[in-house]
Amino acid sequence: MAATYLKLFVTMLIWGGTWVAARYAVLEAPPLAIAVWRFLIAGLALLALVAWRNKGLPRPTRREWWLILGLGVTGIFLYNLCFLYGLQRLAAGQAALVVALNPVVVTLAAAWLAHERLTPQKAVGGAIALVGCLTVIGHGSPLAPLSGQVGLGELLIVGCAMFWAAYTLLGRRATKTLSALVVTAYSTIVGWALLLVTALLDQPAALVPHYSALVWLCILFLALLGTTLGFTWFNAAVAKIGAARASIFINLVPVAAVLAAAWLLDERLGLSVLAGGALVLAGVVLTQHTSAQLSLEQAR
């Protein structure tokens, strides 16, 4: 059990580092090219892992393929367009604080679309996290987004949270009949294919791998550690200790991202933005604590 928690902790540090690696990479190379190479490497590594564990590649049904397509579109293609183009315009630490809203968006979307129970505590947690998110994207002023004083970078990063919520809800359905590893591998390949087509239509010359050694190091970090190892370890932890306990560790990601960005990119966020981030995390903890309690009650 201790090894599981250690792997979860390391995974969160890696995922925090992906914001810094992606921020550095997109400042030197085109975002679409970064995404294409990242998910080609990650997809091939995941397929090899699936083939090794299953002694071959499973064949999903037509319904499962539709779910995999939806996952590839939302969680790989659209999420990463928002992620990488957003990081071209926004500091890594600030962007990570916004996307810390992910669990709350998933909770509210599940209540709306999947008719899951929305308790008063979850609603309060969601409201607190929303105020925090508005404070972060408004650079300290929660009312700034409401008056249109928000840039494209902030909107793209908010889009990350929306597409991740869709990916999570579709993933819940897909993993009822397929393993999480198979779903992740196949949706990664689907998302990569969409990214490749888009890149070929937009800027095919950018795909020529003439990037610096440091950019390639960032791509390999994103592909092999952020995607392949990170998802594998997280899915294994969910299988051992449950989704509620494992998901609580995700709160460490924005903290790790802010610290890594300050150390490696010399980013400095204002106190008002950090305060907004603290509100986001407080709201997330409140909603996740409620979810964990409900899971324990249902298990009794």
C-alpha cells in the first residue's frame, strides 16, 4: 500500500512538471507539432504496454469505438489544443491554478448530465472554487472576467477544464467494459491522428523534427512520463485504493506546477492570484471530501 501512495505522489509531481515542460516547449516550437510528437511517442508506448499485458490488442465493439472516439476528441485533441495554445499566452503556474478546477467541473457536470447526487457541501465547494478561478483568470479581480477583461489564454485554459470534464464522464462509461489502460491507449492514438491531420492542414513544415535538444527532452517528458507512466500509475492506484482516495492526490498538481514554474521558469505570481488558487484548492477539497464520504457510505 505504501508503494501505491508513493507512486501517486510521484505521479502528481510529474503532472505538475508537465505544465513547465509544455510552457517551455511551446515558447520555442509550434504547439501542434509538440502535441503530434508527444502523442505519437505516448501512443506507441501505450499500445506496446497493452499488447504486452493482454498478449495482443483487444478489439472493442462498435459502441466502445464511439466512446473511444469521443475520448480522443475531447481529452486528447481539444484538451491539448487549449492546453498548449493557452500556455503560449499564460504563465504555467497561473494556468495550472485555473485547471485545478477540473474536479469541481467534473462533479457539477456529473450532477447535471449523469444525475449524480449534488449535496449542499458540493455546491458550496463548487461556488468557492469558481470564485477562486475567476480571481486567478482575472489576475486578482474576480469581477474582471464578468466584464470581459480576460484574454484568449485564460479562456483556452478554462476550456481545458471543460473538455477534461467531458473526457472524464465518457471515460466512466468506456471503462465499464474496457480496461483503463486500453481506453487510454486507443483514445491517445485517435487524438494523435486528429492532431496530425490538423497540423498537416495548418503548418506541415513545423512537423520536421529540427527542435533543440531541450525541446525534445520536454516532449519525451510529456510523452513517456506525463502520459505513459503517469496514466499507468494513476489507473493502477485507482484499482487498488479506489477513485475517491486517488483523486484527492490531484490537488497536489497545481501546487507542484507553481513551485516548479517558480524554480525552473522564474515565474512569480502575485499574492491575489495565489489567493485565488488557494480558494480553488479549498473548493476542490470540499467537493472531493464529500465524494469520498459518499463512496464510503455506499460501500458500507
